[in-house]
Amino acid sequence: MDASSPPVNEALAEALRVRQPRFFRASRGSAKGRTGPEDTSRFADNLMILQECALLVGEKLEMSSVAHAVYYEGEETGGFSFDPSSDPQNPDVVGAIVNRRMPMREFLQSMREFINS
């Protein structure tokens, strides 16, 4: 690596290599993840878009909220789920991004396992 190269986040490099989900937590307007600020920022941007879509879908279906959302973009899967053990008035959100198309059921299960870990 030369001086002009950006630093490599080892957690991100390993997750991309083995094609495993990178998990994030978001609450009170901030997001946290282990795969570096760029990856965490990318998750936060996607989360804002997904939450807006979830609210619109919830309103259209006359539901108060949508508990989770998953998106597929190219070979990438991402999404979020509300943490059921957090404060219902200000819930924590758990999300993930993985560099492969992952079945929704498997993706949501991986987030539930992360929540319970």
C-alpha cells in the first residue's frame, strides 16, 4: 500500500472476501459498524431511504409501521429490522449489507442472530 492509498479496514476486507453480512446498529440519528466509516455511512444512507419507503408502504397498507425491509441491488443484498428488545418509542435499528444476493429469509435470520448475540 502506498501513501496515497486509503487505509484498508480489515473487517470490511474479510467480510467482502468471504461474502458475509456486515452488521450495523442505528439509533438516535447515528449508525455504528465495524467495517469503517465509509461502509457505515453507506449503510446509513440506505437506511434513510429504506425507512422512508417503509413508512410509505405502511401508510398505503394502513399499517402503523413496517418492521423490516430488504433490498437487492445488482449482486448486493441489504436491509434493516427493528430490534424488538429496544425501546418501542425510540427503537434501535439493526441492518446489514452483503456482497451477494441472499434469500430474504436467510438475510433476516442473520440479522435476528446478530440481535440475539
